[in-house]
Amino acid sequence: MCVGMPLDNKQLQDLRRIAGRDNVRDSIEERLLHAYDGTREERLPDAVVRGVSTEQIAAIMRWANETRISIYPRGAATGLSGGSVPAEGGIALALAGMNRIVEIDPGNLTAVTEPGVVNADLSRAASGYGLFFPPDPASMTVATIGGNVAENAGGLRGAKYGVTRDWILALEVVLPTGDVIQTGARTMKNVVGYDIMHLLVGSEGTLGIFTKITARLHPIPPARRTLLAFCRTARDAAQAAKEIIAAKIVPAVLEYMDRVTMIAIENYTKTAFPSEAEAALLIEVDGPEQTVADEARRIEELLTRQSVISTEVAGSEEAAERLWDARRAAAPALTTIAPLRISEDVCVPRADLPEMCEYIPVLRGEFGIEIAAFGHVGDGNLHVNMLIDPHDQPQADRAHAAIEKLFDKAIALGGTISGEHGIGTQKAWYVERQLGPVQVELMKSIKRAFDPNNVLNPHKMFLWRPE
Ligand SMILES: Cc1cc2nc3c(=O)[nH]c(=O)nc-3n(C[C@H](O)[C@H](O)[C@H](O)COP(=O)(O)OP(=O)(O)OC[C@H]3O[C@@H](n4cnc5c(N)ncnc54)[C@H](O)[C@@H]3O)c2cc1C
């Protein structure tokens, strides 16, 4: 692990005066706790600040902007692109403690939260009003709303309900200069000026720090039906997913798991899947009872025509939850297979999914590494996991080469190198190949306009330093 130079005494004193003595920690234990995210990339911050208010964050940013000290916002650090890792030391700004649900407004179907509210806690609180917050990353019991907004997180229900950006109305933001802005509005429509609010969603903590978030909520659908279908080949499963979409059914959930993922889940959760199944689809439809019953029946018929091995239909809420638990176990189960799981999340046009799914065994064969694929195929988003030992350098190099080919394939299919995990430090090397130099320069000029001294989350998204 790289160890940055600690702040000098005067800087620490200044920081303690601005942020409050007890909110600034610089013990090695505290710094270690804030050196990581979900990628296992590591870099020690020089100090950690937590438990502060919007006003204190604004004062910290003004000071950091003047002294050129880097600030790294972080929520629950479940990010999968290195977004909250303090890439060059500096200060880790831990926002998980700002976790108040300020308001749930059932009349307007909106909620106002602080950034550290855990995603599932918002839906739990809203459920008392018959409402929920639809973006549901598989990390929803841990990840924060602030982190979801910064990454524009997607989730399992993305096929029907979209991503975080679709559910955010307004933000309170501390800019890198220390100015505080209110952007967006509580209204359903708003077309005044450039859409800075939506630019900030997905900005990966590089343009501003969200201190208050106004989100839309959705009524909880009255009924749902959950199915798990086992398929003979990866192509069969991807083709079945394609047929469901082409039949104009919009399932709330349409999730794919390949054989490697299924075996990992079996071992991890002690469930048994048919041994001849090479892939599985988790499907859920929701809405009014009659619509749900009709759609579930049409999906079953369609799956039969696609010659699936078997389909399990959950007959109760408990049975549905068991099917969901299996899917949610995919990521932790895969981490037990190899010391390192590199989780990529290419996204392709949905009709091209069969070709993308068939490409995974090709990569496995060409590079001789274990690869598991699962993901949100309802919106074309496939999580391709390289399972490697990072201390085996030749294997790590082969994994990197496989990732490059995976990205090339996604782009060739008209897709993208990230559907939801973001760029952070992990994919910055490829960004220009997807976007081209003109767009990258435009993005860098946006970063310069927000953060002229590059003090907020530097070394992220693209490789840029101020002149
Ligand atoms: C098991 C597992 C499953 C996952 N499943 C999904 C999934 O289905 N879909 C998906 O999209 N992602 C998924 N992820 C990735 C991750 O959970 C999401 O990106 C999530 O939104 C990150 O939230 P966080 O609170 O952990 O943010 P962090 O990891 O702490 O930070 C992520 C980024 O947000 C910035 N940030 C955090 N808070 C703020 C703030 N208040 N203001 C400004 N910037 C901020 C950070 O600087 C960083 O760049 C998964 C991760 C794991 C480990």
C-alpha cells in the first residue's frame, strides 16, 4: 500500500478548527479504514473527516481549494471503480454519518435525504406510505444514496424503473470552491438553463459534494410474480431474455447468471440448481394483479418455446425472497472462488446480448482465466467478473488483456464500457477510446470550470492534471 505524507501540524490544526476537533482523525487505524472501496484498490488518506454539516463541508472545501489539498468524498465505499479511494493521499471525507431522512412527502411522492442514508433504509421508511425508491443496486442494504447519485447507480429493477438519474429531482451541492448551490427543483418539470443537476448525477464525486438529495418515490406495485428459469446454454438464456423484451413485456427484473456464477451460489448458499443448466434467468413482473398474472403466463409460454430445462414460479412472498437471495448472493459467492474479483459492467443494446454472452467462453478459452458473468440483461448490462490471483502477474496481465478485448467487443456492438459502476481509476485508461478526444476535452473543461485547482477527487475518470 502507498503511504502518503501526513498533513503537517499546522494543516491538521486548521482542519480541526474548521471541521471540529473530534471530527478529524489521523490515526493509522482510521486512515486504513478509509483507504479502500469495493475494488480492493488501496491508498491511505492523510486524515479522515467525518460527521460534519453542509456548512463545515463548505468551509473545508474553501480551505482545501486555497491550500490545494485533495478531498475524497465517500459513502459506504462499495463502489466498484475506485471512486472513493484517496488516489493521492489527502483527506477522506466520510459522509455515511449524514444519514437523516429529512422528509417523506406522500402528497408529492418525494423524499429529501442527507447523502449517507442507506438505499434500503429510504425504501423501508417510504413503505409506511405505500411508496418505494426504485433504484436498487444489489448493494442496496449498505450503499448510500449519495454514492448512488454520484455513480448514477442502476440495479436489478432497471429494466422497468431506470437508473438513479431518473429518480432525482434536486440536489444541494458543495462545489470544490466551497460555494453551495441548490440545483434542480421539486417540480416534475424544469427547463431553466443548462441541466446542471443531471450533469452532477453520475459525476463520481469529481464536480461537487451532495449534502441534500430530493428524490422521487413510486407507489409500491400491488402484485408481483417471480420466476427462475434454467437454460441449457448461455445463448438460450440470452435469447429468451431477448424474446421477452421483443414480446413487449417490460419485466421489473430480468437477471442473467452463467454456470460459473450458479456453481458459486450453490456452494455459498447451499441451494441446488439443475446440473445440466448452463445459465439461468431470474424474472419478475409487477403491477396490477391481473396484468401480473397475464404477463407471468405469457413469459412461461415463451420460455417453454425457448426450450428451457425448467421454470420455478414462486408461489409465495417467502419463495420469491428465496429466489432473490440466490441472485443477491452472486457477488459475495464469486469472491470466494479467487483472491480477486475484477467486476466489469459492459452494457450493450439488448438485442445484441446473445452475442455478448457467447463471447464470455471465447475470452475464457483465449486467456485461460476463470470468468463469471451475471447481470441485468433486461437493460443490456452484463457484469463480467475476472476471477484471478493478483499476485500471479502473468495471470493478472492476461486478465487485463481480456478486459481490453471485452471493452472492444462492447464498443463494436454499439455498447459502452460501463453501465453503472462508473470509471473512477479503474477504467480511465480506456475512456478516450470510447468517447474520442473531442468529448474528453469537453469533459475536462467542465471539470476545470467546477474545480479549477483539481482538489475534489483528483485522478478519477480521466487522466488530467491542471496546467
Ligand atoms: C456486492 C455489490 C453489489 C453491487 N451492485 C451494484 C448494482 O447492482 N448496481 C450498481 O449500480 N452498483 C452496484 N455496486 C456498486 C456500488 O454499490 C454503487 O456504485 C453505489 O452507488 C456506491 O455507493 P457507496 O455509498 O458505497 O459509494 P462510495 O463507494 O463510497 O462512493 C462512490 C463514488 O461516489 C462518490 N460519493 C459518495 N458520496 C458522495 C456524495 N455525498 N457527494 C459526492 N460524491 C459522493 C465517491 O467519491 C465515489 O466516487 C455494487 C457493489 C457491491 C460491492
